[in-house]
Amino acid sequence: MSENGLGDKFVIGIDLGGTFVKFVYARANGEILMYDKIPTRVSHGAPAILGDIANKINDLVIKNGHGRESIIGCGIGCPGTVDADFRKVIFAPNLKWNDVDVKGKLEELTGLSVFIDNDANLAALGELWRGAGRGVDDFICVTLGTGIGGGIVVNGKLLRGVNNNAAEIGHMTIDFNGAQCGCSNYGCWEKYGSASALIARVLNFLSINKNQRSKIPSIIFELCSNDLSKLDCELIFEAARRGDPIAKSAVNQQIEFTAIGLINLIYIFNPNKIILSGGLSAASDALINPVIETVFKKAPKVSLRELEITVSNLGNDAGTMGAIYLVLNEKSFIN
Ligand SMILES: [Zn+2]
């Protein structure tokens, strides 16, 4: 991989999320010069969001003063399915987008080359280029956040599938009769192993407990100042740490369900590394360490010989680093 002479060229990496659009302005050698973010105006629709992104790109180009000719291009990770020509977002449920020509519109509004890809795939490329996936040929990125996302690298390349829709690991079915998911299917892994799933499980346990004759005492109400809308995963882990039976039981189920998905992935892909990211990956003692312990008890021994499960050291930067890598790769600055 040759990266010589990239210090005087610049790239803009963008991560389009359901709440914020994150930007990094970086040297093409990966050195980040500036971070920025804007809110994603989901209710205003695609034209408004793409207009906001283009304005911010133009703003960053002017602010940094390197001149348009020194910008190699913009890479953007989108939270949905991207078409095989890498122009359009075919479907992005969180943004309520169908068939949006992201590349065409942003190129028209900025005059720069724009490259798009799925956000989880770009996070995997970011890990491959600058993170825990560096020098690893077979690894899986698993984002344990509001939902569960994934990017799979096999033989040093992203696994894309025939319709560019591979690695939707959060939607593998683990219970055919389970709860309905945002994808319309039932019993998807993310309905059991995501942060939203943990919160939903605790709320469900509390509501069952409320109707019991002999109620289990719980400190959860007290921890969230009697306002269950304030309930988040950190608070649940804290309650579990203090021995709250409801929180403990919900976290124990979360550990099992998270491990189930990882074990399935290990059986299918026999990876060298699993790189965890997303909000839940920070809960090392409460969640991640017990998950790893369970995986190492139950996954096939032969697949565990070379396996390492680690937390991403790029964290929130993986997606934007991947977006930069995408541009460099497309423009043949690296290969
Ligand atoms: Zn689903």
C-alpha cells in the first residue's frame, strides 16, 4: 500500500447517521485536521439533508483554504442499502429514504467527486486501514448500538453479496416467533442484543413485576428518578452492579443473546478477529467480558484457536476513516 505524497492532498470523510452527520477533513494520509457535525433533519426529507451536507462540505473546503484542486473527493457512509453502482441509497429505514441519488446530488451541489457506501461496510474498511483490522485478512466488525450493524472482511476484502446487501448481521433470525423488527421480519438478533433491546427487556420485566402479587424490589425507579423515560443502558448496568435482580436478569439475557449471534458468526466465517464497537462495547465488565467468556465456552474449539475478540480503538472514527479510505481506493491512491 503506497501512501507517499498524500500529505498535500485532502479528503472529506462523512458518516451520515440518523441523529447527526459527522464530518472529518483530513490529509489523504489519514491525519485528521478537523471534525465537524450537523444534525440530520430526518423529518425534512432527503433534499434538505443532502443540501445541509453539501453546504457543510463547501464550508469545510473554504475554512481549510487548501483549494478545491487539492481535494481528492468526499466519501460518505449511509445507513442503508446502497445500489450496485454505488450511486443511490435504495432503502434507509431510519432516514425514511427510498432510491435517493446521493452521489449525483452531492456532486452537483459541491463540484467534488463523491463516493458512497453502506456505513457499517465503511466502518470495517476504517478498521482495515487504520484500526484493529490492520493486517488481518478475516475479521468481522460488530456494532452493538441502538441496532446491530456489521461489516465482514474475507481474504482482505469486504464481503458484499450479489446485491451489495451482505453482512446485515443484526437481522439474522434467532427466534422465528420473536418480536417484530424494523426490517419487518421477526426475531432478528438486534431485537435481542442491541441497546434498545436491553432497555425494552428491562421495561418489560418491570411491567410484569408490577402486576405480581409479591413484587421483586428494584432500585431501577430510584436510579432514574422515577422517570422510566430516562432509563438507559448505563443505568441498567449500574443497577445490575448493585445487585438489582431485575437488571441482573435482563443483563444476563443480554449476555446470552449477544453471545448467540457472535457464535453463529464464528461458525459461518471462522474469523481471525471480531472487532466490537458501538455504545454497548464500552460496558466491558458488565457485558463484553462475560460475552467473550460465553463465546469461548460455546463456539467450536477449532475456530477459537486463532480468534481474538477486541473492542475497536477507532470508536466513532471508524466510519469516517473508512469513508476516506473509500475515496483513496476509488481514486487509486492506495490499493
Ligand atoms: Zn430485522
